[in-house]
Amino acid sequence: MPQTLKPPFTLDSARLKVRRAEDGWNSRNPGQVALAYSPDSVWRNRSQFLQGREAIIAFLTRKWEGERDYRLIKELFAFQGARIAVRFAYEWHDQTGQWFRSYGNENWIFDGQGLMCCRMASINDLAIEKADRLFHWPQGARPDDHPGLSDLGL
């Protein structure tokens, strides 16, 4: 397991923390993703409120069952001490084949061990045509040469 990045964050460590979070979510492995959060982590995701790793695993399992061919890009927005703010977008389609791009912002707070103890996410979904997709890579981590959000004009 890679060394945990702990607060206080620098610009480089905050960017790396964001990229590791993106890579984790793009794995679509709920158990693996949950390990980045403290055992009692508190979440607000849209209008849902969760607490603890088991709730996170259950939430992510449901999420990725419905959000097919999920691809996510996160970008550092701001950081200070043990806090990081990110903006993100992800593309996915539902069971009918309708594609969406979901845009959002997250505020993260980390404990002294570098585990996220609080995640607050606001997200909006936009229906898009398949031809308007911008995130094209095989399932898994985004390749280093794939453009980020700012590069894509998002």
C-alpha cells in the first residue's frame, strides 16, 4: 500500500492526494476506496448522509451498479492544513444507455493519519449525448496523458 499522505498538506502533497482519490474511485472497488476514509468517516453526498466504512461500501456498491462505465476526473481547487477542496466531473450511463456528465465540488477534512474523516459533496447531473463524451480511457486509473478538467474546458 502506498505511503499515506498526511496533513498539513503542501501543494504537491495535496495534488497527489487528489490524484490518489481519483485513481481509487476509478477502480470502482468499494472496499478499496473505503480504506481511504476513517472508520467513522462522515459523508454528505447530495442529499444522503452516511457514517462509517460499511455505509460507504454499501453506498459505492449501489452507486456503481447504476452508474455504468463510470470515468472520473478530480482537480485540486484549494487546500489548507488538513483540508482539501476539489472540483470534479464524471461520465456514466444508466441502464437505458443515456449518458450523463456529473459535476461537483467536494470538501475534505483529514485526520492526523491522512484518512478522510469528513466528505461533503455537492453534485449536479447533465444528460449528454454519447458523442459529447470527453472521458475516453479503459476502466481504471486515468492515463497520465489524458487531459484534466481545466484542459478540457470543464
